[in-house]
Amino acid sequence: MNNTNMNAISALWLKSEKISAEYKKYIMGLSKEEIDTYFTDKKMSFGTAGIRATMGPGTNQINVFTYQQMAEGVARWLLLSKENPTVVIAHDNRKNADFYSKIVGKVLTHFGINVLFFPNNELKATPITSYAIRHLKADSGIIITASHNPKNYLGFKVYNNFGGQILPDDADIICSLMPENKTILDNEYTQKAELISYIEDSLTQSYYEQARKCLIKTDFETEKNFPVVFTAHHGTASYDLPYFLSSLGYKNVVKVEEQCVPDSAFTYSPVSNPEDKRSFELSLQYANKYNSDIMLAVDPDSDRLAVAVLHDNKWKYFTGNETGIIFTHYVLKNKKFTKEPFIVSTFVSTNYIDKIAADHNAKVFRTPTGFKWVGNVLEQYYQQQDFVVGFEEAIGALNSDIGRDKDGFQAAALILEIYNWLKSQDKTLVDYLHQIFNEYGAWAGETVSYVIQSPNWKESMEERIKFFSKIKVKEILGLKLNEIRWNKKADALEWHLQDGMWVKFRMSGTEPKFKVYYDLLAPTLEEANALLENFKKEIDSMIRDM
């Protein structure tokens, strides 16, 4: 084979007998830019939520060899502090995720590490896996998932002993202990089958029982027969979440049948990220057919929950900030606390909750983007203070302290409790949000993502950050721009406007998206929404003129 685009690493792959003819043909067809992106000396690194990449050959894509490389890094990291550690391994529905989970298990046992799979290595939701790590007192966990990324992605989430995703210090150690890229084709691993065991079926039931802790007013014995349309987007909640909701008395959960079957091809879910309204297209057909005015959706690994309700004959799709505001207000108003309540959210999530928290003598902790930080703060304070909710603007929430990652199951249970309570008053979740705005002032916010279509997407996004850091204006749309600063903890550029409002800019850590976050206030909701739309147009115009 001869291709002038090849570099030293790709040449090793083409020469290796371990690389299939199919992969070699694929490599030969790559451009020089693609070769230099997929075949590098630099190891893959952890982003906002683990390592994620497209599937395919190369040191910067997901394949058997990079999974072995990542697993060895975790094994060596664990052995730094314990002789016989135990790791829970789970996976979602993505292509070959079950196979790769076994590859990871083989590498870990090679190093003498005990491995726990779920029964029959079945796919399992991220929140249940986080709970399992804590409940079983494991030393770590690994989930083979790419969460809400497109179907050609896979990934590697690593958890610590309290069930939260690892923080950067541990991630850096793991990366440093991974084999060098030029050696990963040559490394051999021998599985020690005696170190592999399986989690009891009863663990999932235990999770369901503990998850009820996030609920305040739900009467489990009363049947609630209103139709709730639900989609799992072919993922890990396909069977488990409808069962869980049924156990809470919701006897009319209408599954979007086509999307509630695990499927690595995502046949009926071309958009599996429930943060995107397009992911609800099939759900809307079910809502119309079954006369439902609420739709719930989770992403493939079930950590994210999205909610939509019918209000004044129009569907309202709630953002993560809006559900975070609702959860914060409802729990603080209705739950009894014996210690100081606390909320955990991120720097790029709304500051509006601070108004509500102040009214209830509750503390708000801010973290960098990524639920690993939220889970870490929860772990630090949950014994001394009473946990209210942890959430981030990207439709992720955790409503009790039984896990340390965002939890679509618990969020679904709590939002249905609030929905049911409001329904008895002939109100909707939109009415409730407006009630909060009447109490604390009107708010509008949104996250706008710009997808970068280039293998060098990180460099493109860095150019945009530099552009917005050098804006030389004193006001925007009549609002004073008080300060432009880089928030190192948030890894974001911040525009601080008058009256506590802000716009923030950030590069996604897991996908090629440049994100703009808005947090705006006005005397009325109409004015707040108009201000948001005008800001979005202004920023969009700046981006397009770059």
C-alpha cells in the first residue's frame, strides 16, 4: 500500500497484521488532514464527560486498541492506591458497546482487578450504574457510552469510588499511565475469568426503592391514569424507566414503541439528544394519538431528561435552566429540611435560582461545566447540609443524594409529581414557571450551539473565544457591558452586563460545538424574551461576520 498522506503512526497501522483489510482500505482513503487528526502521538484526553470520539481506526478514534489503552490507564491508576480493586462496568446501546465493555473487562482482569458486570452484560442506565458503584462499595466504574452524541460516536466514562465521574487530576494521571500511542497495537492482555462476576438483579430494584427519596408528595398507591408519552431514544431506559414510573402509580406511560427498543443504528431516532426539539418528532405523533399533554425523553444513557408540555395549545420545550428553576422552587417550598439546604449548579447555568435560594436561607454552590463537578460538591457537603437539587443548563439534574451523576429517572419522577400536583389545580408547568417569575421577576435564557464542521474544530473555536474577548464596546442593545473576563474555573469567557445579567462563551469539551449561554432579566416575560431574541441575533451576526 502506498499513500503519500501517511504519517509514522498510520504507517504502523497499515503494516500491522492486527488491522483488518477493511480498516486498511479505510485508512488509505483518508485525506492528509484526516490522517493527521486520527493518527497522532498525542493520547486521547478526558473532556467534560469522559473521552468521546468517532468510531474507526486510529489513535484518536474509538476502537479495540484505544479501549485497551484507556483500560490499562485506569488499571494502573487504581493499583496506585489499592491491591485488589473492584470496578463496575456498564454500557449503553451503541454499536459494539457490549463487546467493548468485555474488552475493558479483559484488560482490567489482566492486571488483577475484579470486574462486576450487570446480569448478562445487559445495557444499563448511567444513574443506576452510579448508584451501583456506591451501593456495592466498588472502587471505580466504567461506562461505555457516548451519551447524547451522534450514533457514530462512542466513549469512555470513568467513575470514582463514590459514584461520581473522575475530576481532571485523576483523569490526567490515567492518561499519563496509558500506553504510548505507537505501542498500542503490540500490547497483549490475558483475561482472568475468575475475577469476573455479575451484579444481582435485585440491585436495580434497590435503586428504584432509593430513588423514591427524591419525591415529596407522590402517593405510590394512587393510580394516575393520564397519558405520559415517553421515549428512550433506543437507549438504556427503554424498559427500566417505564417500569419505574409504573411502580410510582403512573399507569398510562405511553411508550414511543419504535424508540423504546435498544438499537445501535438509532433507526427511528436520527436525533437522539433530547435537548434538541427535533428528537420529539415521533413523540408528537404519539401525543396527538393518545391525547397527551406531556412528553418525556431521555438520551441513550439516560442521564438527561427533557420535558415538553402542552400549554394554550402550543408545546413548550423546557430548557435545563427552566426545569432547574422549577425543581429548586418546588423542593424548597415543599420539603422539610433539618439542616441548611444547598443547591449545586454550574457557572454557565442560570443565576436566577439564587433569588429563590436567598428566600429559603439555602446555599448555592457553583461548579465548572460537567456533572462530575456537581457530584463532587454533593459528596463534600451532603452529610453536613440538606441537598435540594443539582442541575446544569444542559437538561441534566439529580434530585437526591443516592447517586453522583445526573439522573433522568429521578428527574422524570419529580417532574411528574409536580405535573400531577398542578394538574389537580388545572394548571401546567408553564403556569408554575410564570408564577415563579411573578414572584421573583421575569427571566429568559438559552444555550445556543454552533457546530464546527472541521477536523480541527478546537482551533476554530479558540479563534472565536479570542474574538469575543477583544470586543471594544461599552454597551450592547442598551445594556451596559461592565466587564469581560475569563473564568478559569468555568473554562468560559464571560460578559458581565448590568443588573447581574450575563452572556458566556465556551467550547464544548466532548463535541465540536461552540456554545453561547444567555442569562437575562426584564420587568415582564415578553420583554425578557424579546431581549433574548435580540441578543441572539446580535451575537449570531458577529459570529457570521468573523
